[in-house]
Amino acid sequence: MDAFLLQILNGLDKGSAYALIALGLTLIFGTLGVVNFAHGALFMIGAFCAVTLERLLTLSFETIDPTKTDFLGNPLKVKTPYVESWFGPETGAAIIDWSVPLALIFAIPVMLAIGYAMERGLIKHFYKRPHADQILVTFGLAIVLQEVVKYFFGANPIQTPPPEALRGSVDLGQMIGFQANAIIYPIWRLIYFFFAVAVIGGVFAFLQFTTFGMVVRAGMADRETVGLLGINIDRRFTIMFGIAAAVAGLAGVMYGPLNPPNYHMGMDFLVLSFVVVVVGGMGSLPGAVLAGFLLGILESFASTTWATTTLPGINQIIIYLVAIIILLTRPRGLMGRKGVMED
Amino acid sequence: MLGLGKKDTTLLIVVAVLTLCAPFILNPFPAGSAMAQFNAGYPDLMQRFVIFGIFAVGFNILFGLTGYLSFGHAAFLGVGSYSAVWIFKLFTYNVLPAIALSVVVAGLFSLLIGFVSLRRSGIYFSILTLAFAQMSFALAYSVLSNPKFNLTNGETGLQVYTDDPQWFHSDRLPDLPHLFGLSMRATHTMHMGDWSFSFNTGYYLCAVVMLLVFYLAIRIFRSPFGMMLRAVKSNQQRMNYTGLNTRPYTLAAFVISGMYAGLAGGLMAAMDPLAGAERMQWTASGEVVLMTILGGTGTLIGPVLGAGFIKYFENIFSKINDTVLHGWFGFLPDGLEDVMVFIVHPFIGKGWHLTLGLLFMLVVIFLPGGLVEGGQRLARWIRGRRAEDSRRKTEPAE
């Protein structure tokens, strides 16, 4: 039982990432009808927002400390980050330590702006073009974004550690009544899961309980009629694109401590997220979230030693296999609506 | 001639002359001159032109005619390569059986994948093929290379070792892929003054194969079958309403283009007896899409042009470095020279992919018909005619 629970927990963090990216993809697809191959790149840019913030915070100046010498006997040069000199050493160090959570605040406006610029600058011109063209142009954009990041940050993964206080693991098993040391779980992965749930809840609440969200939902159901009622639906959809970009970006920011970001992490997640969207049902937001978590957990079960010894490599292909089976038996996906992408 | 119309015959002859004289055409600059770096007439690169040309022509039969955008064609190329190397390992270094098997295996594999993916169209189809290709990549990269059952040799790539059986191999034959004793690496270099031209067996084998399959592609484009595929592209729904089942036609197109990809993979292995999983990655599939779009989707010559264009500039751009740039902009005043080098720097050398991505976006945005449409527009502009009425648009299957 505890082993079972452990596998479910293990699948949650990847599942959360899939769910967040797939949610953004579905939002864009449901509102604008565009398949965004650059969505993985947005996830990656989010992760690099955290890297950038960390670098900005550790910008430092050098002072010479005459009382100490380094191993060559020269006076020791001490690097002090500007942040530490402004806020005092302790607060400054704490700010640098908490750079990943702080990057969330930094990333939201950045990602909204990137999403807005992308929609207005490029995708707007592709609504009337065939889906193939949309796929191709966003694919090109993904390559460009990826290469730009590679140019500035290099090709190697960059460590983005979580704050000191949130490293290490907790004994989850003991908390819920199993014996000690049965379920040890890293804190950050737990945080990632709760964070994902919060973001997903936030997006759903926004769509469900605000007037803006209501109009957007109406637009998803029948764009033309909403337009005829004198509502500028295009502007709202642009904002939704920005929000979808922000969701992907936030997912990326928080994912950094789990897996050091590199420039092609987006592409790796993108393909799987598409599979998630298809399994969940094109255009269905709850479907995307559900499928994201399910596939993440499934992948974790396929990675157990029992599974990999019975069927070597099953963890690598299980998601694709499930996707194929689902598409053949339930072509609309788990929760797909009728009439989406069927004309 | 050969059952082709007048225009098509001319096209085939032009392509034939170009490919067969490629060692001359691609080496316009004397060896050792400053411009020699723009020469492309060496065997390795010429082989790549032709092989990717075959790949793109095949892809175009699916995408250009039916509008089904597959993002998984690299899988067929990879499967073709693996089968060819297995022939080398088990039987003989002769390339004919290897190429034949790679076509057959890729055909069977695409039949399987096409049977499943073609149940859906539009975006679903693209994503399904993408998922299949990634699955094949994962299979080749790790799953099928465990000690118990090593089919692909994982990360190292499949290659021929000295202790492989090679039952029909004899000592008289070269220890490399060959055609009845004629090694693929055999190169005859001809010197004419400052110029040198190399004629490579492997290249000519590829060139002849490409001419054959190019001819086949023309026949397919002009056949009633090709007409049916175009009808699928323009309006599949209407086809279904007239009571016609389009699936056999699209499946046939899918398998044919998969076999073209397998052929390209087989030839690739024949030129260099090595097959790696990275050939199957989805970025490789993206590359062939790119070639087809860049050249001109749905045109005969477009994919070949696109493949040549991309492979040529990949080669050139990767070679240029800052020193070369300083040489180019040397005529400018010093400050300006550095600025120019600074601006161009991100796009060259390792930055080739950035250039490629930008190029791709620009082509899709401004020139959906690719180079061929660009050429036509240019020709019309020169002739001074208005272009609006005869512009054709490509519509995919929905």
C-alpha cells in the first residue's frame, strides 16, 4: 500500500507539469483555435526567467579586504552582491536564496508580455490560414526562441536550487499514519504539486466566477455570436493567450529546481503535452488537467523496477501507447466535446 | 517521352543533367582560391543533397498532394537505415539487398503507422505521427538495445563489427558498402588547371536512384491516383459524401512516402554504414517538412530545391566563423566592421539553427508557396503581369 502511494506521489510532479502545459495549450486551442507548437518554448522561457532573476540578484561589485589575503598573498577580493549592500547582508542573502519563488513575481509580467506580443505580432495573422501553416510557423518560432536562449545562456543545464529551507525531504508516511521512513518525499516536489493545483484552480475560478471569464467561455462556445453582441472578443482572447503563456511560464519557473533548465527542455515536454491534450480531449480544460495527472502517474508506475524488468523500457513508451489506444477506442479523448476539430 | 508530357520531360531532363553534372556545377571556384569555401562539389555533401532530395520528394507526395502534415517521417528514415545496416552485418556489404530491404521494412512500418494515424485528420494526424515517431525514437534509443535483445545498439548507433557473420562476404570484396565490388567510397578526382572535380561512386548511385524515384514521383503526380489525392486535399468531406472511401488512397500515399523515406535511410546507411537513433528524432522530421515548404509544397521540383538549399547553407553557415566575417567586412571602417561582425555573429557557425528557424518563419509567413512560388512571382514581375488572379493557395486536409 505504501509502495503504491509512493508511486502515485512520484508521478505527481511530472503530472503537474504536463497538466499545466496542457492546460495552456488547451486554452489557446479552445479560444483562438491555434495549435501552438511554441508552447514548450514558453515553458522553457519561464524556467530561464528564474535563471535570469538569480543572475540579476547576484550581480555584485568587488571590494578589496586588506585584512585578509588569498593563497597567493595578495589582498583578498571580496564579492558583494548589490542586494546585500542595499538590504544588509542577512536580508540580501535571504533574497538571493529565495530567488526561485521570487521569480514567480518576476515571470508573470514577462510571460504575459511575451504571450501578448506573440499573439499580436505573429499568431493574429494566422487565424485564417490552414492549421498546417499555424503548426509550421509556431514550430519555426519555437526553434528561434530556443536558439536565442541557447545563445545567451549556453547549451548546458543551469542549476537553480530551491531555497535552503525547502530542500530535503519530509516523511510523508509518518504524517498520514504509516510507519516511519516508508514514504520519503522531497519537499519541493510536494510544493510543485500544490502550486500546480493552485494555478489550475485559479485559472478555473477565473473562467468560472468572473464576468471576463464568462465572456471568454461564451466566446469559446460561439465566437461569432459573442462578436455580434458587440463584445470585442478578440481582445479578450489575446489576454487569454497571455494568461496561457503565463501558466506555462510559471510551470517552468517552479520546475527549475526539479530538473536544471536547459534550452531544449521545452521541446521534450511539448511532445508529451500534445499527447496529454489529445488524450484528455482537444478543447476540454478539465480533460487536459485530468490526463496530465493520469499520464504522469502512469509513467511513474511504469518506471518501477517490477515493470521495467518485466517489459524493459516500458516507461519510455507507455504514454504513447496509451495515447494510441485511447485515440483508437475513444477518438475524442477522455473528455472531448463533440464538434471540436471534427469538420 | 516515357509517358510524360512535354513540360515534364523537359523538367526530368533538366534535373538529370543537373544531378549528373553536379560535380562540375557545384565546384565553380578553383581549389585554393578564397571562394573555394563556397564549393559544394565534394562527395559527402553531394550525397546528402541527393538523399535528402529523395526524402523530401517522398514527403511531398503525402503533404503536397493530400495535405496531411506528418511530423514523424524521420522514423521511416531511421528504420530504413537500421535495416540496411542489419543486412551489412548479417549478409553482405552489397548495397542492393540493403536498400531493397530498407524500402520494404519502411513500407511495412509506415503501413502500420498509417493505418492507425490516418483514422484522424488535421491536427490529430500531425500529433499522432509525432507521437509515433517519438515512440520509435525511444524504442531505438533505449528500449530495443538491452543486452537480451539488441536491435539498435542504443546510443552508440548500429554499426558493423569484425565479428559479425557477414555470410556472403568474401575477401576479394571491399570491406565497405559496395555495388558488386565497386566501393561506395571510390572517388576519381579530375584536375583541370586550378579546378578539381571529384566523381564518387556513392554519389552516382544515389543520383541514379534519385532520378528513378523522381520520375516515379512525376508519374504519380500526373496519374488518376495523384488526381484523387489532390481531391482529398481540396475537399475530403465532399469526396466522402459522393460515397468514395478516401482512406485507401491516403494510406497508399502515406506508405509510398514512407518507402521514399526508407530508401533515403537505406542510401544514407549505404554511404556510411552506421545508423543512429538521432536520425529519428522529431526535429529531423521537422527538417524534411522545412525542406518541402521552403522549396514549394505540391510542386515537383520544390522539395529537391529545398533539400539542396538547406543542406548547402547548413554546410556553408556552419563553416563561417568570425575570422571569415572580418575578412568580408574588412572594407568597412574598423568600428563599423566590428558592429557588422557583432550583428551577423549569432547567425553563423553554431547559430545555423537560429537562421534556419527565422528562415522557416519568414517563408511560412510571406511565401507559403516556397522558392518555386518566389521564382514564379519573380518571373511574372519581370514579364510585368499582375499576379493576383493566378495565385494558387494550398489548403490542407481538415
